[in-house]
Amino acid sequence: MKMPIADRIVARDAALARISRTRRWTLAGAAALTAALAALASALLPGKSFGAGSRTATQTATTSPALPAPADAAQLGVGGSGQAAQSVPAPRSAPQPTAAPQPSPSVGGSAAVSGGS
């Protein structure tokens, strides 16, 4: 026994409405799950890798070299009256960091290469 055309149209419209509703809930759920995982990741790992040690501001400040004083207009050769600077003192040099010792090459052959055959 066949359904009348009007009943088929109503059934089709109801099925399409259910599909549309299911699709909306699925997209909303995926977005909520993504946001929850992002919040969890940012709470657990706030910009640090697993192996990174913690550094305080005092440790960072004591290890950075001192910067030279900023140059004034005369040192840069720009004057308000349009004249070039007569003598420019030599810039002060910043303390140079000491070079780290280089590792000595291994005795007895070439270095191993990852993925080589």
C-alpha cells in the first residue's frame, strides 16, 4: 500500500529537519570539544616544553649583557642647524661574551648521520 503524496512530502520534510538538527548539534559539539581541549592544553602547558626548566626574572637579568648608552643627535651626525658634526667620539664597546669551548672532533672516523644507509 502506497502512502499519499502529501504524507511522503511531510515525512521527507521531517527527515530533512532531523538531519539538519543533528548536523547542527554535531558541529556545536565538535566546536565545544575543540575549545575544551585547547583550554586544557593551555592550562597544562603555558608556552613551555616538557623539558624546559623554570627561569626567574633575576636569572635572566643577570645573564644578559649591558647595553651601551643611546646615541645623541651629535653622535649620529644630525644637527638642528643643518651642520654636520665636527667630531664624533668613538662608540663605547659593549662587553663581549666569552666564547664557549668548541668540542673536539672524535678520533677515528666520521660523524654518524641520522638516516644514512
